[in-house]
Amino acid sequence: MSKYILEMKDVDFEYPDGTKALKGISMAIEKRRKIAVVGSNGAGKSTLFLHFNGILRPRRGKVFYKGEEIRYTRSFLTELRKNVGIVFQDPDTQLFAGSVFQEVSFGPMNLNLPLHEVKRRVEEALKSTGTEELKSKPTHFLSYGQKKRVSIADVLAMEPEVIIFDEPTAYLDPKHTEKLLEIFERLHEEGKQVILSTHDVDLAYSWADYVFVMKDGIVVGRGTPGEVFQNDGLLEEADLRRPLLLEVYAALRQKGFLSEKLPRNVNELIEGL
Amino acid sequence: MLIDNYAYTNKLRNVHPGEKLAFALITMAIGFIPNLYVHLVIIFIIAVVLVFKAGIPARVFCKLLFLPFSFLFIGILTIVINPITEGDKAVMAFKVFNASVGITQESLRAGGLLFFRTFALISCFYFLSLTTSVVDLMMVLKRFGVPAIFLELMHLIYRFLFVLMETAERIYISQCSRLGYSSLKTSFYSLGMLTSSLFTKAYRDAEMLHVALEARGYDGELNVLEGEYCVSIKNIFLIMVTETMLLLLALNTGGSFR
Ligand SMILES: Nc1ncnc2c1ncn2[C@@H]1O[C@H](COP(=O)(O)OP(=O)(O)OP(=O)(O)O)[C@@H](O)[C@H]1O
Ligand SMILES: [Mg+2]
């Protein structure tokens, strides 16, 4: 057994119009790590994710799931997609069904589960994303944030081993962002692998165990949040800013108010004072 | 005011869609009997059920009913006004070049009957579309053995209709707010842009949707869980009584217009 759940070796990808979206990406994602991928618009995050469950096929290079190379045959891909779920960046590309309930049931139905099991999973996914009241609403009458939550429920209901979230917190209000973080936490405790992309450096800093920084189709940096977000050269290169918490920490430290320990969230910062 | 809204919010939404479909279809079938009383009673019954049972505002139903009015009126005119010959008893006649055209008692009768029949059938149709969502309707059709491919097409077309509408609206608003329709010339230009980008966008959306469906294990069949409804004996009984009454009315008042 490989110690990596997902792995990529020298992956190149080019869109049909000639845009080189990935240029020689190599990355390995360790099991049970909370992974965040950060990078500016057009860095290639979404393109990268679509390689992880075989939707896009690299022009060059290889992708591995649990040490096994992905083969682009129907049966292999079906099996892979049962295990690796993606919540798309734009919920409109994902939602198709008339009602929310049907929408969420689509994935589990494809897993050939017994109907009562499908129902249980749908109910549970709706509950954890706070979309129960929207159950019988048609998907086209939802607000954007609601659509986003339904698209998350879509994939949760399939209970895959790896869940990839492309910009999960975009459009969400603070309350639902908080709820989503709870979902991530729970998934992590259940032993699932959570991978997300985000523009929110504060979120990436306080949530992730390991961070990949992308820029123009290349991984320009990687490491623990502490390493990545204190590397000003790297941040500048990738057009990112330092997390607010670290700014404050640096300022307070300069004035001699703080101890050595790097705070991961506001509470830890206050404790250190 | 989207009709579709009512299909999801009306008070009859939890009634078994099969019952609603049966009511609409049987009433429609009876509505084909050429009998003015039957037509009027059908319109009345549907109006009452929609307004008092389903809670659809009367204003909305009236507005919908008169939507096809002008179209219908022109259609009826061509039936009412006919070329007439010497022997006909015309109610009204006039000469166009060498032919004389006019309205006879029979044509008036036929036109009137058609007019009310159309309204009766349209109201049956409105009953279905105002109380039953496409999603529920498809479930019933599936039970009746309609091939899956048709139903899936229906499902996707339904969804894309809204995506298309939303996109068109968004593009339109964005064009308006940048003065895209301030003069005739820019209006034509903007409209052209809207149509062409709408279709390229729709095509792209369809492609993306396919990708997203595949990501969730799509294998050529859209399986979703059906809603749960209870069959109500009371409703079935009421439907049967209503339809029988309509049939009796049709038989007792004869098949013609007086
Ligand atoms: N379908 C496509 N056809 C052609 N080029 C594309 C397509 N999708 C993306 N690209 C291009 O590929 C590059 C990477 O795009 P990608 O969507 O992966 O970026 P991203 O990191 O997800 O950005 P964002 O943060 O804005 O979501 C961009 O330069 C983009 O213009
Ligand atoms: Mg993206």
C-alpha cells in the first residue's frame, strides 16, 4: 500500500484551444492530511482537480490513486469516481434535477445502493448542509449560496473516500461557512480525505495541514501553512497575501508582546498574549 | 410570474400526481364532446378547484386563460366568416370583389362552440401545469411505461430551459445597465450578441453538465429517487363522481349548441 492517496507525476495538460493549464505538475497527497491548494485566478486549480477523478486526461504524465495508476477505461473510472468525489466550483454546472431531493439522490442511485440506503444518505446530506427545507424546491429557484450547499450535499451523499472541494466557501455566508468547516472536521474524523482549493488565505492557513501553492500551471510552493504563509517571497510570486492572523502576529511579536509559538487561530493568538 | 412557481407552492402539491393527471386527462377527453354546457361547467369546476382548493389567485388564472385570447379570436374568425351562396340565410354578409362572404347561423354556432371548447381544454391544461411539477409528472409517466430516453430528455430540457432563461436575463440586464438598448442601432447589435452568446453558452453549459454528471457516476441513465405520495381514495372517488356528472350532463343536454 502506498502512503499517498493521490499522486501526480509530471502532468502536463493543454485545453483544446491551446491554453497550457498544467505544466509538469508533480504532487503527492498523504493519507489523512487536510490539503489546501491556493493560487490566483487561472492558476490551474480547477484543472488540476479534474485530473484527480479522471475527467481530464493528462497529455503527458501520470496520476495515481492509492498507488495505482489511473487507467482511462470505463470500469476503472467508474470505480475511481465512487471513491473520489468533486464539488464543482460553479454549482450551475453540477445541478440538473428538477428538485433538490432528486438532485442529491442522483449520485447514490448510481452506486446501486438499496433505496432505503439512498434515502438515508440523501436525508443525512441535506441535514448536514442545512438544505432540508429546500428539499422539494426546484434547483432553479435557489440562491447561489443555496445552490452551492446543494452541490456539496450532492457529493456528501455519495460518501466517497476523498472529497475535493473547488472553492467551497465562495458565495457562502459566515454561518454556512462555519457549518461547512464543521463538515470538513467531521469528514476528517471519519477518516475521509478532504482537499480544497481556496482564495481565502486565512481559511487555508487555519484549516490545512499541508498547502500547495500554484501559479500559471506550476506548483511554486508547498509545505505546512506556517512555512508557506511566512515565506513572503513565495506569497508575492503567487500573488497571494499573508493571512491576517500572521500579520498581527508579526506586528505583536515585533513589539515584544508575543511568545515564539505560531498561532493557528484567533484563540491561540489571544492565549499567547 | 412564472407558472412553474405555482406548481411547487400550490396547496395541491402533495396530492398524488397520478390523481391530478387522471383528472386533467379525463376532463379533457370529456371536453371534446361538442356541448356548450359541458364546456362551461368544465371551466367553472377547474376555476373553483384552482382558486379554492389549490390556492391559485383568481387573477392569475384569469390572466392565463386570456393569454391565448387574441390568437384564438383570429382563428375563430376564419371559421365564423365563410363564403356564402345565394340560398344561405346570412346573419351578416358583405361583398369582397365578386364573392360574397358572411356569417351564417351555423358558422356562428360552430365558432362559438369551438371557442368555449378551447377554453375548457386550456383550463384542464392549466390545472395540470399549475398544480403538478414537471418532476412529479415525469414520475407518473415513468410508471405508465414511457421510455426512459424521453423522460430524461424531458428532464434535461426542463432544466436547461431555466438555465437558458436565466442566462438570457442576466445578459440582458448586463447589456441594459451598459446602455446596450439605448438606440435602435445598439439594440439590434445587443440583441444579436445576446442570441449568439446565449447559444454558445448553452452549448458549453451542456458540455460541462455532462462532465459533472460523469463525476458522479453517470452511465447513460439518470436515476433519481422519486417523491413519495399517498393515493387518496377520497380524491379518486371525487374525480369519478365529477367525471360521471359531466358525462351525464353531456348526455342529457344533447350534443349541440342552442
Ligand atoms: N474549458 C477551457 N478551455 C480553454 N481554456 C481553459 C478552459 N478552462 C480553463 N481554461 C484556462 O486554463 C487555465 C487554468 O484554469 P483553471 O480554471 O484551472 O484556473 P483556477 O486556478 O481554477 O482559477 P480560479 O481561481 O479562477 O477558479 C486558465 O488560464 C484558463 O483560462
Ligand atoms: Mg477554478
